[in-house]
Amino acid sequence: MAARGMNTMPTARRGRAYYKQGANDNRGLGGACSVILVCLLLLVPPLILFGAESARHTRYIALSDALNSDIVELNHGVSTKELKHLRPGTLVHGTASKIDTLAADPDMGVSLPGALTLRRNTEYCQWQEVQSQRCETCTRTVKAKDGSNKTESYQCNCVKQYDYVKAWRNYRINSLLFDQPGAHHNPQRDPMPSRTFVGEDAKLTFHEGIAESLQDGAKRKKGGSVEARLDPDMLSSGVRNQPYRAVNFTPGGRTPPPSFFARIFSFLGPVRRTRYESLNMLRDTTDAPAAIHDRFVYVGQGGYFFSPHESATSSKLFNYFAQYLEGSLFDWQMGDLMPSCTAGDVRFYYDVQDPTVVSVLGQLGSGQANALRIAPRTMNGIGDERAATIGLVHAGAHSAQAMLVAEDSDSKNRAHAVRALLFLWSIPASRLAGVAFDRELGESSFLVQMEGVLGLFFALLGATWLLVWGESYGATETTLLFFLGGTLGYLSYKSAARKGAGRRWHAVWCRIAKWANAPPEWRVEDSYVAPVEKVGGGSKMS
């Protein structure tokens, strides 16, 4: 039987629709799961912040230690004999314009010379369930334990529609919880998961004066040179500033002519550079494990290797029985006639990082036969091992200081991204904190709401910095954050609208349950009447 070809066209099917009369509250197990989810969303972001700030602190310590260390420059005429007498762990830096490397995927029998990293990107043909819901807005009166009441709006008379789209995706989807899992079954086969391969024995040549020659563009006579092997762990994070480019195999490795649209929009420049290799490089792939066991073949169409899915007879019979039970066995639609992929098909393509010039910074070690080897240096006992490791490979010619500054900038940007997440988290968290202090920020002015959000954000960020950095680093910034957080929080507390009196922990629970769309009987407030404030230590007399 001939193997199926690879289809790329997506297809869609219409699922069932359900009408729910009355309130659209989450009850039973669904309501409990919604409450748990809301609690997790409130608790997890501060933990993520603490982890991110700890990683930032560890990275800062490791980079500062490297910046203050003695770094041996490999492009400044140092001899191999002198390097062999350096103590182990000495940091070395150099720029190499000659890179002898080979990255390979042994499962498919593909090897690419000149590639420092080779990435296998796997895609799966899968059904995706899409839910849409249309609801009316109704109002109802909810009562508190003291008899006071309040009018609230809620969703009612909802129509929930299920639709399904089958396409290539870079992740698998479990179809067990679909509304119609029989008609839209997703096999979970994963014979060739995504993976990154690195050059196992890359050899770099550091010529004397090459860094200055590359930076100023002038041709200079090369002096002596030093050769060193690059430890594979140096490439665990890839090559910074070197974009991945896709790999395509064509007859003779020839570049195909640009498409019609590419010629029209050529003034925008190349969107993605593709590396073309000869089809002869795939002559051994027919005997590779992936080809023998999972029938992967090269089909082109963008550099793809494809494996069709064939269900066993017993699996087909069970799937037909599931379709019969859910009523979809004879539900034929136009989407079934589209020449799309079959759920369970797998394909993948390669992309590479193959720079012509790299700058490296790591510690000097010994390889086989006393060959020089550049490996990462890890500071022990200061936190996360990855953040404490100095093993840098950057595309282009860069000084050691510039490389360390760039890594510090990347570390700052990652920390800033998590802090932005914390700011968004502070919006609902400040309202929940207001409820705990008998305040209703949601009914207050925008200025008061921002005071509450910024007050909580600054206070939590300052507390995290104090725990992670201590008093030795950034004491002024930490103190300022605490002052701003306390001041803004106090102003928000004094200016916010007051809510009904009652037990504070119970008010917090009621607010969480409301956010989880729980029914009113799950969240009965103690009171909706705000207490009368005392004036001058006593009640105001008439």
C-alpha cells in the first residue's frame, strides 16, 4: 500500500450547540474547580516573581564576578603552551572567524556542517476544539445574612457552541475532554519530539588581531593563532544574536526562484533566510531509525520530513463505537471532503544557527590529548545553577565586557517581564486586599484604584528585593519602594469607598467565589450596609 502524501490545508467542522436557561453559574465540581483556579491565579504570580528575582540576583553575582576576574584574551598573541600552564577555571575570551563544526540528528541521519546548533521542530496534525458562548445580561437581588440586599448583574440564557478545526500545530492536544471526542480523536503519537542538537566537537580558531580587524573593517595581516574545542554545554542556550534559519533540501542545493509575492514585496527585505542543501545529503536517511520504525520520508514543501498515521483495526472500531454513542457517526460535513491531513500525522523541519564569526567567553579546561577546551564556569552555592553559569557564545565580534553587559541586559529584561506580570496581578489582588480591609476599590475613583494597585505592587516588589538581595545591594531602591508602597496604600485605604461590615476572611471568600462565577448561595455576605464611621472617638450626637 502506497503511503499517503502530506496535506497542508486546514479543515473545520461544526459541533453541537447547547442552550442553558437561567443563570450561567458554575455549580458542583465545576464551581469548585473554578474557585481553585482563581486561588491559584492569585497565589502563583508572587511565587513566580520570587523565582525570577532570585535568578536575576544569581545572574548578577555571576556576571559581576566574571567582570572583575582576570580574563585571558585568545586574540592577543598568547601561545598554546602558555595557555596550558594557566590554572584550571581561568576565564578566556576570544573571537573566532574559522569554525569547524558539525551538528547532527542521529535519529534521522541528517548532518549539517558549519552548524553550531541544529533544531528539530515537530508539528502534529490535531483537532482543536473552539468554544463560543452568547449570553444575555440579567439582574438579580442577593441577600446578606443581616437581611440587607444588593442588586447584581449576571449572565443568563446562554448558548454554547462547539466548533472544531484540524490543522498542523507545534503541540499535541488531548481530545478526551472534547464535547465530541469520537469524531475528533487526536492520536498522541510523538515519535520525533522537538529537540535541539549542538556541535559535539566544534573547533574554533582564534587568530591574533582578528577581532579588531572585524570591528573596524580594515584588512590586517593575521598573526599567530590558537585552536580550542568548544564544550557542547557552551551551546545549551544557543548562539546569542544569531537568528535560526530554516533548512531546505533541493537538487544540487540550488536556491529556487523567489515567489510572485516575494518579488513584489522585495523592498521590505528578506523576511527569513533559508539555508539550501543538496538532496544528496539525505541519501542515508532511508536507513535511519526514524525512517525504519516510523516511516519518515522527506517530502519537501518547506523542508519537511513526514510520517503518516495509520490506525489499527481495533482502534478504528473503538472510534466508530465512540462516534455512535455521541451521535456523530453519520454527521458528514463539507469539511470531511477537504484534502487535509489526518489526525495523528507528524512532520518536522530543521533550522540552524551557523554563524561565520563568534565570540566566546568561558573557562579553560583540558580536552582529549591535552587539547584546549573552552567550557562553562559555574559558581557554586549562590542559587540556580543555570543562572550561575558563565558560558557565553555570541555571534559577531564582541569584547568580553560587551558580552557580559549584553547578558546582564537580557537578565534585566526577563526580570522586567515578570514585574510587568506582577503589575497586572496587582489589579485584582489590590481589590481583594481592599475587601479584607472593608474597602471597595472597584467602586472608587480611578485615582484611588491606581493608588491601591501601585501601593501593593511597590510593597510586594520591595519585600521581594529585601528577601533576595538583602541590605547589601540596592538598599536605597528597596527603601524607596517600601515608602511608596506604604504611602499609596494608606492613601487608597483612606479614600476608597467603604463596603458592608462583617468578617473580613468571609468577605475575601465571597469575593473569590464571585470571581469564580459561583452561585449566590455559595457567597452569602454578612452585610451589604457600610458601618457608620465614628467622629472624634465617639458617635456623632444630634
